[in-house]
Amino acid sequence: MYQILKQILRTGIKSETPPQADEALRVDTQRLQQQILDAFGGALAIRQVDAGSCNGCELEIHAVNNAYYNIEGLGIKFVASPRHADLLLVTGPVSRHMEIALKRTYDATPEPKLVVAIGDCACNGGIFCSDDADENYATCGKVSNVIPVDVAVSGCPPTPTAILQGILTAISARK
């Protein structure tokens, strides 16, 4: 135990610095909550669908839900069923075995519904699709090949700030 404490004192704190606040993202919370209430009649409910990703985007989506970004403080929550969702967050290229499941999830989501494609794979097939082909034997390619997409958030993986901007853009577009 003494050796570990000695090493900690010698090394010091080596954690990451927190991200800098983006002034463009500072929104009036009450205005945003009223906009969500007007568009959806309550809190915005999100269903996240992994259509075949590497899980990098999911880690960033989890970060959006932590105390630093506090998406629930804006009246936005994650739900377990598409029947309770207003917005679908879809990650990854749509693999062939997930195509029907994604279509069923989209069909089960009540109107008015929004779809946000998260990450390069969901936006354009990413590394799983070559430049000359939009799909291959294993994937259907980008999400918009299977269901309509309202907002695409690129990045591999996109930052939590970019994901939050994409969600807010989709809400604003609905208005």
C-alpha cells in the first residue's frame, strides 16, 4: 500500500482536462423545454438502436447522458421501447441481419418521429463500405438506405457535444 501511495504522490494527477464550454450550445433551458413540449406534448423520449456499430458511438451517447452534459436536465430521456420513443438514434452501418429489426423499430415508433444517424458509419457506411459501393455482402450501408434520416451527425465517433447538437437540430427542424 505504501508503494502505491508513494507512486501516486510521485506521478501526480494525470486525468484529462474537461472540455471547454461551447457558447453556441448555451441555450435557455426553459425555451428548449417549451419547444420540446410544443413539438411532442411532453419530454422527448429517445430510443437508441445499434444497427451494427463498433460501439464507439454508444460510448459517446452514454457520455451525453452523464452529469456533465446532463441531457435529462433538458427534458430528454432514453427509453427502452420504440413504442414510447419520439426520436431514434441509430449507430453503425445497417448490417444485413439488422435491416428488418431497424425497419420494425422505425415502424413501431409513433408519429411524429425523428431519426438521427450518429457517426460516419451511420451517415455514409464508414469503413465498412468502399468508395465505389454504398453497400456490400454484410451491410446495407448507411441508415438512409433503410429508413429516412432527419439529421446526420458525422464523426468517428462524434463528440458528445456534436451528438447533442444533432438532437437539438432535429428538435428544431420538427418545429
